[in-house]
Amino acid sequence: MKKSVAKRRIVGLDALRFVTIVMVVIYHCFSGVLPGGFIAVEIFFGISGFLMGQKLLRAYRKEGDKFGGPKSFLKFVLERLKRFLPTLVFCVVLTLSLAYFANPDLLTAARPNTLYAMTFSTNIASIVNGSTYENSLIPNLFNQTWFLALELQVCVIFYLMMAVVTKLSPMKKGETKKFYKKVLWLCVGVAVVSFALMAVYGGWFSLYDRAYFGPDSHIGAFFLGAALAAFTMMHRIWPAKKGRRWGWLVLVFTSIAGVVAMAPFIQYSSGLAFCMALPVTAVLSVAMVLSVLKLQRPVSKRIPRTLKVLEYFGALSFAIYLLHWGLLILFPSLLSFWPLEVIPYIVIVASVVLSILLIKVIAPFSKKHKVIFGVLLAGSIVLPVMSLIKAPEKSSIEENLAEAKTALEEANQPVKGVTTAAVDYSGMKDLADLLGGDVMKFFDATEGFAKPYPVSVRYGGATSLSGRAYYNTPDYTRTSELASKRVMVLGDSVVLGAYYNLYNTVPGVFVDALKSRNMVDAINLLAGYRAANGGTLPRIIVIGLITNYTNFGVGTLQAIMDAAGPGHQFVFITGYCKDAYSRASQNQTLVWMANNYGNVYVADWVPIADANASSYLYADRIHLTPAGRQAYANMVNQAVSGL
């Protein structure tokens, strides 16, 4: 009898896990589609708190005075590690093995990050080092393990709290409900304090990472779940009768709908997320769990097939969560021959397949063939070890920045403009805005030809040392590509967003784009490429450098044409910055050039963007969605096809 009880699963909770993992994966893989998808993790915490609350309350009833002792505590911790470690080890081994074949920069800081992951301290390291989803220069391959670390920490906190309660106020015979009531209100109190700390850190002081990763400020949902566990133990919650199930169905679907409805309007870096969205989601998660308890019996065989499917994928959610993040970082580098838009779907499919492989094949095999599995496991760590040995201390971006600063210092020039902040590589959010969500492809797209060296920019008859060397320095290692190209495109973040669409759409194209460039930067880029390529450039030159404010006129555009040399057809792309600052005067200058120069044409992005702003542009009304990127590439292709 005890054995059958132990094997029971509350299938509805697996269905909730399925909903949660879908939201989280969408948030990570399709940035901008569901900007508040991160709030769904509260559902995970709510479910974990409920299950852990029931487990510890039952453990106390079984162990009695032994509960809270060293042996009991050690047993509890080992059980948690046994639950977490197999999937974590699989994730770490697989991710590091794949990383060996990817861009070496993606292994930057892999050694400490691996240590943090394996010691369940990623969330603490994120607070101390500031290496989070939102502000990592190079994304942490194991950043997602913050959740695992925080869950283990809060489980230990809850156990110790229960140990203190049982020692100070043990359960007396005939006062079971009174004891559960104490636990319930204590958990509610801890949850309220945690929500208050979250609001103070995230809402008041804007310390978003401190609020999100803190083992004090992000445990409210867990303790609300634990409070529900105490409530169910006190009142013996049974499934509702058939005639009364509709009310609980309405509650569970309304709660899920509430979380889904908030997600598109919540941003991570906002007080609203920490003062309202996360606490509300935590409360709704408890409503979901309670509804599930009232809707079904905890026996998997008595559920419909549809729920069976949700149960199956919900049971995989833990493995999918751990695996998908590393694949999302690595696959753009490993699968560079695939179109950018396809990569997230490949990541999702691969995560599901690998999760099934782990749970249905590897786990059973490890139990039946322990010796063989041990040998295979030992062999599988060869590549991860080689990756950790290969991992650089600093990325090439950081090294280039350091070289630029040194060069300026040696020339007695100010180093302002060559810091990480000035280059604006400072945040994952910035990179997401930059590429319209395709953050991970950023490194393949720009890193190889972004060289921050100090250079002189000549325009308007004057010469000045530019602190913007990073933006206007050509990548001379790519010069050999120019000989076979018909079209050269120079651009800023908008063009960078459409980087791969341009290559897939415009025949014979060469693209050099980087965030924060302006029109003046084209002078040095063209002069540098021309000099390195024996005085020649592709016949058609497309310039998309109007997004970022700069006071240019006809003289600047003439200087750009002079830098390229004679015999070229120029296409200038108009800029669209609705609700930011006007580009009307700069656009008019481009039109004037087209009307007065026979070799100048205009690709007018403004009317296209204005007519399709909701589908082609993100909320900033500047950067391109996947549909916008393709429309942008189509416009460029149409402009150059007849030249």
C-alpha cells in the first residue's frame, strides 16, 4: 500500500508545469514575443512549495523527535541532490561538449560558471558578479541553473524553519490541526516578508537582479505553496463532486489566463514586475494548485488522454528547462548554415528529444547497467574537461577593448568612448532590442569584425581623432570577400537585425553592421575597405546609418561618396524612429541627394514601417521583428535589383 501511494502523481500539477515551461521557453527563445514570460517561474515555485510542504509535514509525523536532527537533515539534503544532480550533470556534460565546437568566446568564464552550477550557487554568483540573463556581456551557459540553486536553498531554509518550529512547539496529541495552523501562518508570514523585500529591491531601489535571484526576496511563491500544503493537511482536501467541478475549472483556467495575460505587458527591468506581476503570479499559482486538487484524484490512470499528454511533457519540464538555455546559446554558432529564424525551433525540438532520451533511456540504463554506465560517464567528461581547459578568461571583445584603451593611453588621448559601457555591449536587454530578440546570433554576426582601434576620421575638410573607433573601423580580415560581391551594405542596429535576411535575400551582398553607428562612420569604413581591397569596392553601396542621431548634411554624404571612389551606385535607406526623435530633416537630405545626383537612389523604409509598425517593429518602433527583417531585406533587394 505504501509503495503505491509513493508512486502517485498529481497529474494536474504536471499540466501546470507544462504551461509554465511553454511560457519560459517562449520568453527565452522568442524574445519580444512574451517579454514577461519569466513570471511563470512562480508557478514552478508554488508547486515545489506545496509538494515540499506535504513531504516535510509527513516526514515530521513519521520521524517524530528525530526530525530536525543531523541524520534527518542529511537524509533530506541527499534526497534533494539525488533528485537534482542526474539532470544537472547531463546538462553540464552535454552543454560543455557542444561548446567545444562552438565559438570559443561562448566559453568565456565557463570554469567559474560550471563551478557555480554544480555547487548550486548560480543565483548568489549572479547577484555578486552581475552575470545574469539581462546584463551579461557573454551569456552564461548555465545561467538557468539559478532556479535550481534557489530551489535547493529554499528547501533547506524551509527544512530548518520546520526543525525550529517542531523543537520549540512540537505537535501534541489531539492538537494536529493547531500545529498545522501554526505552520500555515508562519509560511504566509515568510511569504509576505519575501514579497516586501522583492518590492523594496526591485520596485524601490531598481535592484532587479538582487530581487529576482535573492534567496530572501524570491521565495514568496514557495512559502505560499507550503502554506497551502499545511492547509490541505489540516482540512483534508478531497476532489469536488462532479456537479461542483465547473467552479474549480473556472478558477484554474482564470488563474492561468491571468498569468498569460500579464506576460506580454511586463518587462524584467521594471518596478511593476517586482511589485505586482511576480507576487500576483505567486498567489495565482496557489489557486491553480488548489483547483487541481479539487478537480482530480492523484492517480494517473484515471485521467483523459489530453491530460495524459500534458502530464508527459510536464514531467519533462525540469529537463527541458535545464537543457534549452545552453542550446539556445550554442546552436547559432554550431548551426550557422541554418536560417536564423529556424534556430529557436530546433532548440525546442532538441530539448524535448534530449529530455526524453535522458528520462526514458539513459536513466533506466544507468540503473540496470551501473558498471557500463560508469565507464560511459567517465568517457563522456573528456570533451567537457577539454572545453574548460580551452575556456578563455576574457572574450575577444574585452581583449579588443583593453587594446584600444592601451593604444589611446599610449597616444596620450582620452580613453572615453572605448569602455564596455560606451560600446553598449553592456546588457542582454540591449542586445535583444538590437537584434529583435535574436540575442545569441549577435556574437556570430558582429564579433568577428568589430575591432575597437583608435583611428582618424576625415570629413568636411577637417581631421579629428574619434573615440568611436569601434564603430567605424573595417574588419580587414573580411576584405577578401569583397572581390566576389556586387552589393555592399553598411549599417547600424536596424541593418544588423536584418543581417541574415539580407544575405539570404540579396544576391552577392556583403554586410557590415553594428549597433550605434551613425552616418559619419561610413567615411572611414569605406576608405578602409577600399584601401585594403586594392582601391576597389562592390559597385553598389547601400548605406543604412540614419537611426542614431548625427548632424550630417550634403557635405557628409559627398565625403562618403568620395571615400568610396568613382563608379559606384549609392542607395541610402531612410530612417524610421517614430515616438523617439524625428529623422525627417535627414531623410529629406537623402531625397535631395537622389534628386540631384544621378548615381544616388533612396530606399524609403519610412512608409513601409509606418504602414506595418505593429507587425514589422518592436515596441521601441525602431528595431525589426522577424517579419520586419524580411521586409527590410526585400526592400533593399528591390532597390538594388535594377542597378
